Amino acid sequence: MPIELKDTDVIWRNARLATMSPTINNIDGKHHYGMLEQHDLIVRGEKILAIVPTDSVPTHHCYIIDVEQRLITPGLIDCHTHLVFGGNRASEWEQRLNGASYEEISAKGGGINSTVNATRNNSAQQLEVAAQKRLNALIAEGITTIEMKSGYGLDLVNEEKQLNVVQALAQKNAIEISPTLLSAHAVPPEYKHNPDAYIDLICDSILPTLWQKQLFESVDVFCETVGFNLDQTKRVFDAAQRLNIPVKGHVEQLSNMGGSELVADYQGWSVDHIEYLDEKGIEAISRSGSVAVLLPGAFYFLKEKKLPPISLLRQYRVPMAISTDFNPGTSPFASLRLIMNMACVQFGFTPEEAWQGVTLHAARALGRAESHGQLAEGYMADFIVWDAENPVDILYELGRNPLVHRIYRGEITHNFQ
């Protein structure tokens, strides 16, 4: 049935489309990246109307953009970040490089508590100005959807302040932001000797109050030996479940506590870090459909040696996403392209897996599998035109930005042509 076009439709023509669609990949096993040649991408409003062979599209009255055989991919999705915080930890990093231990730095007020103090002492405006600079760098690389967590306020007032900044960034930038409540990130200083009381505060006050104010859409917990135990994590997840809020978890980063299995029990969106994940945990997330989010920036910055179980994740067909994990302590990298390169070099990803990790699978990790992460009919018209021939070019040559056009919800927001 022929497509009936409107005068306001836009046809992106003469492109190489890396759709990332698994349907296209499965046609004959040869269409890597869901690649389509000699097809037009037709946009109506904020969504993709159709992808059809070029010679089948009537072009009268439509606005046509000839991309001259350039590459078009879905917009990049950064599905795990801590972008809003006060201060930085560069001096601590320098101290570590000069031989100081983490314990010595923490004893002097360093570590995560230094970020908590700085975040609490900064105004919302100060936090927004700092976060905007980081966000600008990510947007310029082609990110169209990003997750941002709280977790450096660690009380009701300051967690709300962080999430209000996230909301302000969403309103002022052409980007979709998925806000996450990570109040269970660390035990704040005032609860140092009574972490269970802090969990009470999260479950009874912080979580329900900020949910009622519509400041977040998922709940995260740092379930780890230096974070919160399984029972404490379960209490937070139960509080979220009572309000039908999706959950996810920082799990199995430093040890195997069974956090991934707990996330799977709650049908969680994702399990993140997972260097110490075992086969039992992989079986659990495979059954639940949770996405494995791998964070090579933190692995690199901390000089870790324990690799995530990539082969087993492939064996169980667990979708793997990757993300910057941008944060001041362990991954201060505002470049998703760098992270894609790291995933290939450090974790042994194929370039196609890296691309799926920032599109198809990253969308699923944010509960957006039916609307983001692919070039497909009915999906959001968030895509990038690159001065490149093949997708591998984007993560191969770093330091040069090949972005030509960044399109968000059908509108060109960045034009570097």
C-alpha cells in the first residue's frame, strides 16, 4: 500500500541506514547493524513514519534532505550516569597516583563523602551550571537520551535538589532524560553508625515524597560490601514495588553478593557493573529479561582486573548495554564514543555489540525498547547523520567529531556541516 505523504513530512535521502533493528539483522544473517542501502527515512513530526526503498517514494511537495551517502544511526543513549554533583575529585585522583591509599584519603574527608558535602553545599543553580557543561559534551557526540541519577544528596532536601536540577536540564535541552532515584548510594555521615535507620528514611520519606512530586521514574540501589546489603536493598525494592516503580541495581562490582538475582526477582530494568556476576546470576537475569549494563570507564579508571563474564552473557543471550557511568570518583568521562572503544578493547565487544549497547539495548535498560534505540516505523525520530561510511568508524577514530546533523524528535538540533 503506497504511503500518503503530507507537505510537512521530511525525507532523509541518499543515506546508508544503520537501523540497529534485530528484525533486519535476522533476514539473512548478513545485515550487520541492520544496515539498509538505497532506502529513505521518512519523518512525520516527532516520529519515524517509514523506511522504504528510495525508488518507491513519491517526492512531490515533501521536504527532501540529501545526506550524500553519509551514515545515519539511531541517536546514542547513555543509560547510566551520575551527571549532577558538586565539586570534583581530581585532587584525590592525583593523591592516589602519588601513592596515597583510599583509606588515607577517606580519613581526610575524601571519597564519596566529599562529593556529598559539595553537593549539599552547592545551590541548585551551581549544580545545573556544572552539569550543563558535561551534558553539552555528550550532546555534541550524538546522545539523544540519557539517564541521570541522584545519590549525592542522601537526604530529602538534597536528593530533591539534585532531581530538580535533572528536571531543569530536561526542560532546557533537546534531549530526553530518564531520572533515577539513587538515595541508597551510600550511607550519609549522619547515619554512619545506623545504616538501617537511613534505609527507613528512604523507604518512609524520600522515595514516596519524591515519587509523588514526579521527580524520577526508576529506583536504583548500590548493593555491595561498601554499600547496602541484600536485606537493605530488598527493603528499598519493596518500597518501590508498592508504588509500581521499576528498579535497577549497582551490583556485583566488587564482590558477588547475589544482587543481580535480587534485581531479577523484581523484574528489574538492569543490573549494572557486574564484574563478579556468576552463572547463577546470569541465569536469573536471562529469565527476567533484565539488561546487563557494563561500565568500562570505571573498570579502566580503577585499574580493575576482574572482567565481566562476557562469554556467558552471550551464551545466555542477555542483552548488553554500555554507558559512561559519568561520575566524579570512578569514571569522569563525558564521551560515550570513548566508552564504546573501551568496551571493544577492554571487554572484547565486537563493534556491532558496542553499537547495540548504546542504542537497542540501552533503550531497553531504560524501559524504552518500544520507542527508542532503533530506526524503525513508529519510533522516535532521534538519529544522527555522520560523516562516515561504516558504524565502526565512529568508535575507531577518537578526537575528531564526525557528527554532521543531530536530530531530536524530528528537528535538527546540531548542524556541523
